[in-house]
Amino acid sequence: MLPERVIEIIHEMKAERIRGASWLAKRGAEAFLALAEELDEALLEDAIRELRREIINVNPSMASLYNLARFIPVTNKRELVRMRALEFLRRIEESKRELANVGAQLIEERDVIITHSFSSAVLEIFRMAKERRKSFKVILTESSPDYEGIHLAKELEELSIDFEIITDAQLGLFCRKATLAIVGADMVTKDGSVVNKAGTYLLALACHENDVPFYVAAETYKFHPTLRANEVTLMERDFERGNFRVRNVLFDVTPWKFIRGIITELGIVIPPRDIQ
């Protein structure tokens, strides 16, 4: 049985609607820290096995949770669990900073960048480009039905970055005005496809049709070591409007052939050439 504090973190992760794979991985690592702090060492191994399953099941579409679970060893050594969880948290912050440094270099003066949903990695790219005094504009979708794009708009407003919000249905129309597209990712599959908020595939298609370079920002802990595109479980959440059930698959899969490159903390990866 997991401690109450750990169960509360799992419930918080399952209830989250806006923040994505990085935030969930961070909270998951904090759950392992809490487990190491609160549980007797004699019970620790079984609890770690249970928590690893719970973490992955929060959202099977997110490779960050799978890689976090693999990163924490099944052991009765409390300090080892604590050290590994802290190491994962450190890597999250360092990789995001280095990724932003790489991504900001892609942004040219007076670029118009189109994006979809909310990605902390993409936000950090915008933040760093702004710090380097680059002048650019962001076109972002409202990202229904959870409206993650509105959350991104608030962040851009605080950074004094010029932006324009569009409905999801206008992706194709406004893509023509963009010079660059950057989106986040919840998973990069072994064969180079990208799993992200539903609508990402449509944006990639529109960019392909209009010759707009389409990039994905994904730290390497979002790369799944074994799953291929056709093996990914795409999470669906219940949704109703006007007393009608509306299909609400949260993610879609964008094939690698529509992706110019994947921005990581190690540089820009060209799928599938650089993905093993």
C-alpha cells in the first residue's frame, strides 16, 4: 500500500489538464522522493514496483513517465531511491535549459512561429529567444477542449512576446502566415514519429503543404526506447457537449517524414537517421 502523500501526488497527476510530460515527470520523481522518505525500508521494494506501475498508467502516451519508472531501481535502499529521483529532477531542469539554447538559434528576426497546445520546452525556447533580444511573433491555437493554448498566451503576455490566438480549426489558414513551426512532444517513438496533443498531425500536414519548417522540441527523456508508432496507446478522456458524447482522444501521431528536426538538449535530431 502506497503512503497517503504519494497517493495524493498520483491523483494530482491524473487530474492535471494543462501541463504536460515534463511537469508530470517532475511530479512523478517527487512521488518517489516521498516514498523513500515515508516508507519503511522493509516495504520499499514492493512499493517501488507498485509506484512504477502507477506512474506509467497516469498517461501511457508519455514516454517521460515510462523512462522515469525505469530510472528508479527496485531496491530497499532508501538513499539510493532518493539520489536517483533527485538526479532525474536535475536532468529535467538541465535538459530544458540546453534544449532552449539550441531551439532559440532557429528563430530569426521577425519570424512568425506557429505552435499548438502548451509545451514547457517550447515556452523556454521563446523565453531564451526573447532574452537574446530577437523580435518575433507567435501564432497559437486555443487548443480545445482543455485550452492549453490560453495558458501559453498568459505566459507569453508576461514575457511581452507578441502573439495571436486562433481556433484549432484555423490551423491550415494561419499556417500560411508562419515562417516556422515549433511544437512540443509527449513521446518520440523508436521509429521517429511524434506523439503530441491531438491536432499536431494536422499542423504538420499544413506546414508540409505550405513549405513551413516543422520542428519538435523534446528532451531525450521523452524518447521511448522500444515503442513504435503503431504500438502507442493514445489516451482518451470522457467529454460531453450538449448532452452528446464527443470523442476526445488526447494525442495524435505525426510521422517522421513531416518533421524537419527534433530539438533536444543534445542538438537537433533528424528522424529516423539519428534515432536508434
